[in-house]
Amino acid sequence: KKKQYNRDFLLGFQFMPACV
Amino acid sequence: QEVVNPEDYIKHPLQNRWALWFFKNDKSKTWQANLRLIAKFDTVEDFWALYNHIQLSSNLISGCDYSLFKDGIEPMWEDERNKRGGRWLITLSKQQRRADLDRFWLETLLCLVGEAFDDHSDEVCGAVVNIRTKGDKIAIWTADYANKESVTHIGRVYKERLGVPAKVIIGYQSHADTATKSGSTTKNKFVV
């Protein structure tokens, strides 16, 4: 199945702390 | 023992790996020498790390381009995956650089990395933003202008995502027509 992400989901990650 | 949710520590993989390219117009160099690969990414988190790190399109000087293409496709007509294709072209007025350019380009990027065109996303090759004094341009490039179903689906979704009013028409042009045009405009293969 294709990995689809909608815009709000993607925008929610813009200012997340970086993964370690 | 604590149960850890994988959502908390695994980056979110994208369907595709993407490459961001930068073009800076230096007339003393060849077109290809002015084109630089900036970085590749294949997760949501790495997309934002790159996006947040680079200049907004509206801060670039005239003659510059950003291109985001699937890994393995070069941002030029000549690439095997592009040469039978074309682009949905958004032409912006000078006033729109301040009002719309950065918003439209980010929306374009989110459409690509999020695979917004469902099964037709496979037809997407990439997207380009051209910063130009006479008016900036943004385009989504697809693989085959003859694939009418995919091209029109992508165009309809893209227009809606950008919030372009229904009365404003956007056009799709083949790269072959753009490359061989004689005047300043290329005829549209499709419009939405």
C-alpha cells in the first residue's frame, strides 16, 4: 500500500524536535 | 517493563526517496554546471529538516530554481523519465511573489512527498520553482503527456490544493512543445 500523508499530518512534523 | 510505541522513535518513511536540486544562473557556466544536488531524503522528518534549513523561494535571487524530483530522475527534459512528459504550470504575477509563492511551493512539496495524487502519484516525476523578474513559475512534472487520466487527475487535485479559484484556468504542456516553441507561450495539452 502506498504511504500517503495528508497536509495536516505532514505540517504537524515541521517543528518537532529532531529524532535522535 | 515499559512498552515503547514505535511511533515515538521511528521516522515516518515516505513512499519515495526525493532529491532537492538548486539551480543558480551563472552565464559563464553551462546549464548543467549551474545545477547542484542539495540533498536527498526519504522520511517526513528529514524533509522538514531540509526545508527548515534552506532559504524560502521568495528570498532567492532572480534566475534561481529549486527542483524536487524522485531519486534517479534528473530535473531536465532530457531525462528518460521526463522526455515524454510535461508539466502543470502555475504562472505567478509579480505581486504573487509576496502573497503566494512560498505557500504554493510548500503546498507543491507536500503534494509530492505525501503522494497526494493517489495511484496517479506514480506518474509524478517532480516539481520546479523558477524565480524570475518577469514572474515566477511553479510546475509539477509528470512522466507521460499521453496519459490523460493521470494528468487530469493530478491537475484537478493540484489546483484544489493550491486553492486556485475555479474560474482561473491552469494548463498542462508537454516538454516537447515547450522545447520547440517559437513564441513565448506553449500550447496547452490539457486545462483544468
